[in-house]
Amino acid sequence: MKTILFILLAIHGLIHFLGFTKAFKLAEVSQLNQPIGKTAGIFWFSAGLLFLAAAAMIIMKADWWWIIALSAIIISQLLIIMNWQDAKFGSIANIILLLVVIGGFGIWNFHRNFVSDYTEALSRTGKQTSNLLTESDILHLPLPVRSYLRYSGVLNRPKVMSAKITFEGQMHGKGKDWMDIRSTQYNFYDTPTRLFYMTAKMKGLTVPGYHAYKNGIATMKVSLFGLFPVVNAKGKEMNQAETVTLFNDMCLMTPATLIDNRIRWEEIDSLSSKAIYTCNGITISAILHFNEKGQLINFISDDRYDISDGTYKQYRFSTPVKEYRNINGINVCSKAEVIWHYPEGEFVYGKFNLRSIEYNVKDNQK
């Protein structure tokens, strides 16, 4: 899709240089019969440059490419109206591009809520420093959890107050095709917050989604091109579900946060422990399973809600870990599945691959 848009913008931009060429008599332009003054020629040239600039921004993945493209379309269409007899068919390209620009604006505007939320949170935490996490901080944890933190390599490093995590992967619903996803999220642990922004491709169409969990209140919004709502979920079930998801992130992605005093631990055996996490008046629990290496290999909770059919239903939820990777000295889960345990059997609805993770994020992030 981006390649097609790039080609359309570039070709449409180059065509506008014909008006400039005719105005300044740089070459014979047989396609244009009406006279074009030099002032108009400069505008033809400017429109062409703007279209090319917008095309370049598509390749550079600049979110605000649509602003440049919209400026080009406005100038272009005014010039076409002035030279209607020769240039009227250029309106077709402008209409197509305008529709794409509207979609670009919708996605940018939808994404802006995510940017505003994480920028506000970073302004609170981004300049803070934290003490080192030491052996004495983990003595109260069950033995397998202590082994996991030692394996992860988080000891004698700064305690984690925030994290920026990016994933790529696939998701699908029952009876639906897999769709490719990319996500960026910010988690904050002084005031438990999870801000998860995802872009999915559904039948070639861009579908952004934003899960926000702040002060115990969770919302999930999914929108086609950021303009047409597909999902708008909220309520006590969503609040509880996202509390489970936040705690799941703590266990898999930010193990240093497992010293949090909002967690109550119960020992089960040498390779498993139960965690009861209370946040903003919501209490959830999970069973954590480990292997003899000290790796967390599965997270299981019965407190999460599935909304795939439009109603809230509580099923067992698990995230078996498939692979670990060392990133900047920390051994962290790099591949995992997300599974609903329906009465008829397990259903893998997501596969996530870690692209990057950064702890204690500074407030100059974009």
C-alpha cells in the first residue's frame, strides 16, 4: 500500500513540472494548450515539489506526511481549475489522494491520544533516578521468583520505574485470518499505567488500536483508519482484564518490578508460585511456572475477560514463553503466545516477538 501511494504521489508530482516547463518555455509541452504565466508556473513547480516531499515522507515513515500532501492537493486543484480544459483529469488523482490523506489524518489523530498520554507520564517519571535492586530487595520472594530475577540479570541494576516495549507479531479471532501487527507500549510503575498502541493490517486496511490503563480505569479502542470505530470497550470487566495484562507485562517483560509491595506471594513448589496483585482496588491472581534454569515459562490467570464476541466472558488466560533473548545484559522473554482456554480447547489468538525494550525511559522519547 505504501509503495503504491509513493508511486502515485511521485508521478503526480512530476506531472506538475510540465506546467512549470511550459510557463518558462523550457521545452515544448504539447499536452498543455492554454497559456501559463510565470507566476502560475511557480505554483505548478511548488505543487510538484510538495507531492515529491510527501512521497519521500511516506518512505521515511513520517506520521505527518498527510499535511504536506494536503497542501499539494489544494494548490494542485486550484491550478487544475484555472487550466480545466488541459488538466481536468488531474482531479481524479487529487480525489484519490484526498481520500488517502483523510485516512492518514485519522490515524495521526488517533495516535495523538497515545502520544499525549505517554508524554504526560514521562514528564512525571522521565527525570527520576532509582536505587539499585539488590539481593536484600528480593529476600521476601518465593524461591523460584528469586531464581528468576537472578537469571534475568536485574540485580545490581537500577530498579525499574518505566519501560518502553515494541513488538511485532500476529493476532486473530475465532474463525478469522491472522493479521500482522506492530505495537509500541509504555508501562509506568509508580502509578501503575499501561499504554499500548497497535497497528494491524486487516485485508490490506490499516486498523489502529489503543489500550489505555490509567488509575485503574481501562479502555480499548480499535478504529478503521482511526476514523471508524470498530471496538470501544470499557467497564469494570475491562479494568480487571487490563490489570491482569499489566501484571503479565511485569512478570514477562519487567521482572525487576516483582518486588512491588502490591504483590502478595504464595509458595506452591520449587518451580511455581502464586501471585495476588492488588492495584486501584482491583485484585487479580496468577500462577507462575518456571523451569530449572530460572526462566519463567508460563503465566496463567483465571481473572481476565475475553471480549472477542462482543460480550465479556471469563476464561483461563495463559502466555507460554517460547524464547528468551539477552538485551543490554537482561535476559528477557522475546517470544510468547497468548492463549484463551475455552471449554472446547485452547485457542492461540496471538503470537508476539519482542523487537526492543528500554527500561527507565527518559522524557525526551518520541
